[in-house]
Amino acid sequence: MSALLSAVELTKDFGETVALRNVSVDVEEGTTGLLGANGAGKSTLMTIFLGLLRPTSGKITVLGEDGDKSTQAHRLLPGIRMPSAQRLGG
């Protein structure tokens, strides 16, 4: 079974600030949350998966679909609520 969400060597920069650096992760069915310290990049990662932010580099897939395509992942993942991209600086 393939991962619901997958990131390979994902990086996201906001100017001089690096929010994610070379993150690789698979989120499998049944995962109910992400844990990490404040500022670890959890919200940035999910916002990228939702298609609200573009990664600086790396590759994502959402439900097997290439994240480089304009799939609007937020339509594929009902029930996920994220802060607006405007508040996140995107």
C-alpha cells in the first residue's frame, strides 16, 4: 500500500528562514496526528500537502497524485483544517 501523503527531500524557505530542510516522510492510513516542537514545521508541511504553499524544493505526493500538478489537495482530504496561507506568510 502506498502512503496517503509522501514527501521526499522537501525544503521550504521563507526568505532567510528555513521552515523545512530535506524532510522525507510517509504518512500512512491511520495516522491521526503529527507531533513536534513549536517551530518544527508541522503546519508548513501540512500546508504544502494541501497545496496552499509551494515547496522550495523536493517532491510530494497526495493520494498517489504528483504534488507538482495542480491537484488542489485540499479537495482530496476533507476534514483537514489549516490556518490560512496568508497568516503563514505564503
